[in-house]
Amino acid sequence: MGSTASADNGGPNAKQKKRARLFKVSPYMVIPSRVGGFSLFLKQGEGYVLYAEKGELFTDAHKERLGELDVEHLYVKAEDYPQYAVYVQDHLEEVLGDEAIPVRERARAWNDATVSLAKESFDRSLPKSMDKRRFGKIRSLISHSLKFLARDDALKELSRFISEGNELFRHGIGVMVLTVSVLNTFVKDDADLLVAVGMGAMLHDIGKLELPEALFTRRWDGLTQIEQDMARSHPALGVGLCSSLPLPQETLQCILFHHELEDGSGYPSGASGDLLPSYAKVLSLCNEYDNLTRGGKGKKKLTPFEALTRIKSRRGAFNAEMLKRLIAVLSKAELA
């Protein structure tokens, strides 16, 4: 605890980063036996003092000292935020599962990690010219979802999702970014719907945790009929896992309908056309696109052009208007 620094009181959003040298982080992210790739500061009067050097090993003494000082916030330099974001992602499971940490702080850690992963997906999937205001809507959506997820049982389920299906969680965030971006082209004044659908997109594959992983890494035509039926049960299993949480009906519908198709060839119900809500059609399409461009175990990673070509070849499976809107978002074309 040596050098001092002056800074405005900031947070990890773009505007604050520009005017602030430091921003707030949770003291509960100081995890003993972990090295931080960022320096930590304490606020002292109108200035800031160094608490831990970049690369320093966090110890139980660090944690105890923070408790003695009754510290509510630590601060990280804005230029260190990428390293802090990676640190939060790497230790999110550990934080979410620690019942000694208040629910509010665990929820805050989930929010920070999810925003960081969403930004990675936004930058990976969408044109470089997509403006910051559009990502701001996604950041706000994630923050508003805490109204439903900032509770012990929900955080425990999220911890399990991340620990047992980390790639599923990342895929869900990728699908959420695409789905919300497409919905924003025609849903203008319904923030509650966007939050509900965003949560459904993030959690859509949670039911896969109840089934053997091999069902989803082997070729579909290599599965027996029984195994195919098991794989097709994951949307209903996902709804079952989330049914005890106070989630909006649209969130549960997203989880249940994310493999339904326009022509009725999807599952689990085989619903088609007007029987499917528009947001479920968008989610189904964006789920397919993200799967194709993400690749994974035993799956070739396709380019955006290859993925869209394959989707178009499945005539009638996906809603034509929603496909048009996805292509427009990917190319940043303007839609009326």
C-alpha cells in the first residue's frame, strides 16, 4: 500500500473509462491463492492508494485485511480492465458457488463476466461498424436480468451451468447477442420482452446438463433412435430445471422452442408458422447460425457466408423475414 493516484469514480462502461483512470470492482473478487493480472487500489479521501501490485499473489491476509477495513469497493485501472475481465471469467464458477459471498456480490460478478463475454461475441460476430449504443442495449439487458437471477438458487444453477457446460454458456451468450440484435430491428418499445428473450437465449441449452455429453458431440446419424429421442428432450429438461425460478413465460418458451422450425420439422412439439412467437423464430435461427460459425467438438467451423448458405439451403425451415433481418444485422444494413 504505497503510491497514490487520483481518479474519478468510474465503472467499466465506455464513457466512464474515457474520463476515469480507475473503476469499481468487488472486494470479493480477491480470491486467495490466485494471481491478479491487474493492480488494485483503495479509495482514501479524494485519492487512491495501491493495495496490491499487478501479478501479486492474493493471500488470506489480503482477504482478512479487506474485512478489517470494511472495504465496499476496490478499484482497477481502466487499462487493466481486459485482464480483470478474464480473471472474473476464469473464477466465476468459484465465486457463484461460494455461499459465504453475499448474493448481491455474486450476481455482480456474474454480470461483469457476462458483459465481458457478450462484448467478445459482439466483436466476433457483428460488423466493426456496429455502434457502441447497440452494445449498450445488450449491457443494459444483462443488468436488468439480475432482477430474476440475483437469488441463491438461480446463482447455484448458473454456477453449475458454467462448471459443467462452459462452452454451452458461451454459446448461449453468443446466441443472445445475435437474437437481441435482430429483435432490435423490429421490437422498439418492449424492454421487458428483450430481457426475457435475452435470458432465454443465454439459458436455452441448460437442459443438456441432464444428458450425456456424447449425445451432442457424435454425428446425428450415428445415434440410435433412443439416443436421438434423448437428445431431443433437452429443451423440455431445460424448462424443468428453470421452472422453480421466477422467470418470465417468454424465457421458458425460448428454452422450450429453440429447436422448433418454421415448417414444423423441429422439436419437441413440431409447432410451425403462426404457432411460434416471432422471438422464438429469431432464436432458432440465431442458434443455428452461432452453432455453425462456432464449430466445436467434431464440428467444422463455418465462415458466415458458408453458414448462411447452409441455412438458406434448408428451404422453409427458417422464417424468411427473420433470415433477411439477420443478414441485414450481419452486414449492418438498415431496415425500416
